[in-house]
Amino acid sequence: MRVPFLNFDAQHQPLKNQFLNAFEAFLDSNYYVLGNKVKEFEEEYAKFHNINYCAGVASGLDALYLALRILNIGKNDEVIVPSNTYIATVLAVSYVQAKPVFVEPEFITYNIDPQKIEEKITANTKAILPVHLYGQAANMSEIMNVAKKYNLMVIEDNAQAHGALHSHQMTGTFGHINATSFYPSKNLGALGDAGAITTSSNDYYEQIKMYRNYGSKVRYYNDVIGYNSRLDELQAALLLIKLKHLQEWNQERNRLAKKYFENLKNLSDIHLPQTLENNTHVYHLFVIRCPKRNELMDFLKKNEIDTLIHYPVPPHLQRAYQHLNFQKGDFPIAEQLADEMLSLPLYPGLSDSQIEYVCEKIQAYYGS
Ligand SMILES: Cc1ncc(COP(=O)(O)O)c(C=O)c1O
């Protein structure tokens, strides 16, 4: 049985006519940039989060970068980031010329360990940038407490956790400005690149709208040195259609995750993902930790099961960051996770029999 890592058919095929109609309306509208669909999507996405404002931008990386810029973070400033994250989180900090300061993750959630943040705070620390990896919220109550104590800004990277909850509050609503990505594979994915920020501040919202559009509030009048990073009008129209299904897709992700738990719980060799008591997971990815990970990956591949590693090299060991002079061993938890983690296929449309087949092969690999 073939099990691809990702397939969009179950999400997209039933919506195909709506997508085509949306394209036709877009074409006929004669209005292709920052039109009504962007506005409508921003309103709906903000409403979904129960937050005042959303502003669409071109990508998740741009959302992070613009958030940092608007919070005036720049040269000589330090930003606390998790040592286990996708590179975009760290790149955004570099773009504003600030220094990324890595903090190790918790073993149980793979997210930044709030207990280890305080020891990394210096006089130059300006912000904490927690990432809700794999679909689970970082421990935002504790992170917000540290931020308050030291008067730091908080920017959430919510690219991987659309609809996740921490203490009944949605991720993407805790920080001063929160960034997200609608890269196609995300829980809410566009059919191309797209991103957004959410905020409860009217001032930040107005600034993002200005910065994303050449620093201009009034056409051809430029107040700041802005950027071109607008949410594409067509992507907004498609995202509006998909947003209506996000909760149902997240529920399906949870149902599929449960199947994995049921079928793998007897295997003492592997660590299954754990959810903090006050979190609701949305399983952007189903990440296990396992011995002989690369061999397992090869074995599954031979059985037509695709898996991925998120991520094989932590940011501090990437060649792009060799100038920071980190060595192997500097962030041992992130490094261990990079060596042991494996993402199994999980997406709406994956069938129960496909999951059972994946689990059967994992069981066979570990000889039980
Ligand atoms: C945690 C995280 N942050 C940021 C990004 C960047 O988003 P984008 O690819 O839309 O720039 C991604 C995904 O790609 C991500 O997974």
C-alpha cells in the first residue's frame, strides 16, 4: 500500500467548484491586489481567533520579519528563539540584524522550555519568539509571565498550529504581534505562498498595513521605508473557502492521531507525542522519537511509506549560522531531537487502513 507523506485531494477536490468560481469572480473583478477578498479573509481570520486584527502578508517569514520591524527590534537587540524550530523563525531575527538567542525545548512537547528562558535574558533582550511546533502550543502562560517580568515583547510563530488552544485561548492571540504562514501544507494552507499577522493593537495593525505596502498609507506617499509583502487577492479568496473547514480538518487530524496512539502504544521503543494538560493539539505533524530513526525511515520507504524529518539540522548547526560559532553539543536537546524525530503521514484524507498499515510496519520493524 502506498502512503504519501501528504496529499491534498480530500481537502481540495470537494471544494474544486468553489475554487473555480472564486477564480472566475477574481478574474472578473479587475482588482488583483489588496482587494475585497483580502479584507474579508482578514476579518474572518481575526474573528476565528477572537482577536481584533489580522493583516495578510505574502508569507510566514515576512509576517515574522514585519512583526519584528514594527516592534522596533534591530541591531544589538537579542531575541529569544527555540533551538528546535524551522529556520524561518531564526532568519526573521537575522533580517532585522538582531541576534537570535537559542533556548532549548522541553522533551515532552518539543517546544521552547519556559523554565530555561530567564537564564538567557540580558540587558539587550527585547523579545521572546515562541514557536508552536507540530501543532501544539508552547507554554504561553509561563512565557507571558516571564515576558511581563522583564518587560519583553512577545511574537508568536503560529505557522504550525492554526486553531490550537492553550488554556482555552487560541495560539496567535497571546503575543503583541503574532505571525503565521499559510504555506500549502499548513493546517490552513493556501494554494501558494501566503501569511498573516494577528494582533489586538490597532497601532501595530495600522503599521503592518503600511509596511507591507511600501510604507504607504496614502498611495504614492511613503511614511516609512516599507516593503512589498501583500497577501495575494486570489490566495485570500481560496483561504476564505478553506477557513470554513479548518475546525473539521483539525478534528480529523485528532481522530487520525488517536489511531496512531491506539496502534503504537504498546511499543516501548518509540516516544509518541505528548500534549500538555491545558493544550489542545491540532497535529500539524505527528512526530515520534525513535531509536535507529534513519533505518526505520528507510524500512518504511521500502514499504512505500513516506516520512519526513522536521528538522534534520537544528538552526545553530546550519551552515548559514556558522558565524555564530556554535558547536555540536551546545544545544544537546535540539540535537538529540534532530537525530531521533520522525514525522509520520497525517492529514485529512489519510485512511484508517493507511494508518494501520504504517503502524503494522513500525511494529514489524521493532520486531513485536
Ligand atoms: C514554524 C515556522 N515558521 C515560519 C515558517 C515560514 O512560513 P513561510 O514558508 O510561509 O514563509 C514556517 C513554514 O514554512 C514554519 O513552519
